[in-house]
Amino acid sequence: MALNTSADAPIPVGEVSRLIGGWIDRLGAVWVEGQITQISRRPGAGVVFLTLRDPSRDVSLTVTCFRGVFEQVAEVVGEGARVVVHAKPEWYAARGQLSLRAAEIRPVGVGELLARLEQLKKTLAAEGLFALDRKRPLPFLPQLIGLVTGRASAAERDVRENARLRWPAVRFEVRNVPVQGAAAVPRVIDAVRDLDGHRDVDVIIVARGGGSVEDLLPFSDERLIRAVAACTTPLVSAIGHEPDSPLLDLVADLRASTPTDAAKRVVPDVREELARVQLVRDRALRVIRGLLDREEHGLRAALSRPSMAAPYRMIDERAAEIEDRVDRARRCLKHALDRADADLAHTLARVVALSPAATLRRGYAVLQREDGSVVREPARVRAAERLRARVAEGEFAVRVERGGADRGAADGAVPPPA
């Protein structure tokens, strides 16, 4: 309703600001479309400030929202993006400033598409499909490469030519499929599964040239991502150019920036490998030569030692020592034998001189009874007793005519017992 005011009856500025705020509050929440021209996110602040502009009418409004509202679309919304905002107009009475308090922000066109892809990316990442520990290493030299690409495409030509330039003997198992459009996803999935089941295929390359975000959508399809995650054969993603990043790049075992880069990453360069082999051979040759030189030097040092230069010298010295000791032992033994022989001769002479036979040879005789006992006293023999006389040259029998015992009896003595 109109206000009754005049120069004589004006109303205060605060009242005008209050009335404007009341009218704006009655407007309620509205959906507003515009282009973001400025984003202000202060570290630690819980509120984000945006400037929303209408390019057709050159009108701008300030938009405020909580950080949580903006973070939902922060990865796909930036300065210059077109968005639709669900916001409530607010009037800041102290400054007389109109702004919009946003409760929801939605990207428009490509932005909305990127937002959906970002949500799918978060879902699949939460399931672990992009985890690094799932990545399988590529074979050093694949014997057969599976290639999924468009028919007669530049991507196929780049992969084949660059691979053969690096390794002429490389072989391909190609599956030509649509790489955009509605039929692309099921055909690519079938080709990947077919090559994954091929027992001779060592690695699979999915290649496509560059294109718009919409053209590359099949390679961010959830069905294709899950099919690739289920593969047992290592898979390389070579989609688009360096800035392009479909979800296939995240689930693949290796992401190549271009089809040409995929060929370089999968197939080794024969010239580089030959150079490495030659380098290893040269290094091995140097090591072996160094080892031989060290061993030869050690052998020469060992041969120069006296024990090796004249190996029989020690034997000759020991032989001379042994011969000298043998001679000494012989002389000592001969001396000992001579001395023993002299001692023995002396002892023999003494034995001979003191033996009964020597006494008998001097004319003595030994009388023995028949029992062999020696007669030592005359009193021990009787008359008519037969004795045996032993002389130096033999023995003979004698008969006692008068014994010492008989003379003792005649004198009154008691004869000894017989």
C-alpha cells in the first residue's frame, strides 16, 4: 500500500528499509537461474559468497550459502558456470542490500552431467573399485594385445603403428565397436569380456580419440566400469586427450593420456631394450675382466712365494735332515752295540771263569749220589756206597771203600742219616 509522505512529513530511512524487508519476506523462496561470476570461500568460514549474474540484462545479485551446500557441487561448479539456485531473498536492513540465501545449487547443462558423474565416482570409489591395490602390473612384453576401438579410427591406427615401430613382432586381436552413442556401452562391454576370456591375450587396450564430454559419456557408464573391474586381464584406458578423464581411467590398471601413449606404455622399445642389453653386457664384461685381473694378480703373488717358486726345496731340506738323523742314529746304535758287545764278552769271560765246568777242567770232580745230590762232606757218605763222579770230559761211577760215616762210628760218633 502507498505511504502518505511529504516534504513536511517524511519517514525515517530505517522505516523505509524495514518496509522493504517486509515486502521481500513475503516473496518467499524462488528458483533463480544465472551465471556465477565470482566465488569467495574464506578458510575456516562456514559461509560461501557467490555473485550470480544475468548476462542478458547485465544484472547481478549476491548469493550466500552454507559451505556444506556449496561443497556438494564444488568439484563441478566454478566461475563462469551456469546454475539454478533455490534461494530465499533477504534484505540486509543495516546496509540496504538485497541478497539471496541459497539452500540448493544445481548445475545446468554440462554442469549437471558432471555432477551426476561426480556422484557416481564417489559411489564407486567407496566400493573400492578405484583402489590402487587392485591395479595389476602390465606384462613386460605382451605376445598378443587385445584392442577395443572404433572401426578404421585414428586411435586404432595410432596404437598399431606406434606399437610396431617400437616392437615389430607385436600382434593384435582387434575388436571394432561403436565408441559413442546408445549402442557403445553394451558393445564395448562385450568386446572387453571377449578379450578377457581369450587365453592368449596378455593385455587389453580400450582406445578412442578426443571428443566432448557428451561423446565420452559411454566410458563413464557404471555398467562398463563394473565390467572392467571384473576383468582378470590387465586393461589400459586410452580415451581422448590429456584433459579428458572418464571414469574408465580410474578403474583401469593403467591410464594412458592418448592412444599413442598407450602403445608406448604397453610395448617396450626394441632399440631401448637392445641398448639396455648392450649396457648390461658391457657392465658384465667389465666386472668379469676385473675379477679375472684380481684373480690373476693374486695367482701371480701366490706363485712368487718361496713355497710355490721352489716347491721341492722344503722336501729336500727335510730329506737332508732325515738322512743326517738316520746316519747319527746308525752311529749311535753301532756305538751302543759295540759297547754292549764288549760288556757281554767281559761278562762271558767272568762267567766262564767262575763256572763249574772251568773248575772241572782244572782237574776237580763233582761227586753225586744216585738221586743226584752233591756230596759236600765226607761224613755224608758210607762205605760201599756207589757214587757218580763228574769230571770235565764226562762222568764215571765210583764205590766208596770207607766213608766218613764209618770212621765216625768207630770213634763212637753217631753216623749221619743216610
